[in-house]
Amino acid sequence: MEKQDHRFRIANREALIGIGLAVINFLWWFGFAYGLGSKPPEEYSYILGLPAWFFMSCVGGFLLMSVLVIFVVKIFFTDVSLDVEDEEFK
């Protein structure tokens, strides 16, 4: 059995976290855009002059995802050296 470099395991975990963040972003955007935005325009409520569905899906989603990405990078991501550590992996 071939020995796997630990960096691939770390990269795979971080890639899955990135995919999870993208799914959260899409669900947030879709839920607010089509949930609040499905009413007739006469019934829209507004936040800072923007329709509430747009504000929550785009502006609120951007702010939420910015905070989530910063949190995830600081807590779950690790600094990995890209130098070859072992002759076996050259």
C-alpha cells in the first residue's frame, strides 16, 4: 500500500469545508431571494432603500459569508509547507 502525503488529507478536508461554505452561501441566497422575493412587488418591505429579499440575500449574505470565511480560515485551516519533506515524495 502506497503511503499518502499528509498534505493531501489536509487539502481534501479544506476543500470540503470550502464546498460546504459555498452550499451555505447558495442556500442563504436562494432562501431569501425566492422566499421573500416571491411576493408581488407592491407587498415588498424595504431595508435601506433596497427590497428586503435583495438586501438579505445579497448584502446580508455577503456579510454573513465574509464572517464565516474569516472564522473558518482562522479556526479550521492550517498552514502547510509545500516543500518536499521526504525523498519518497520527490
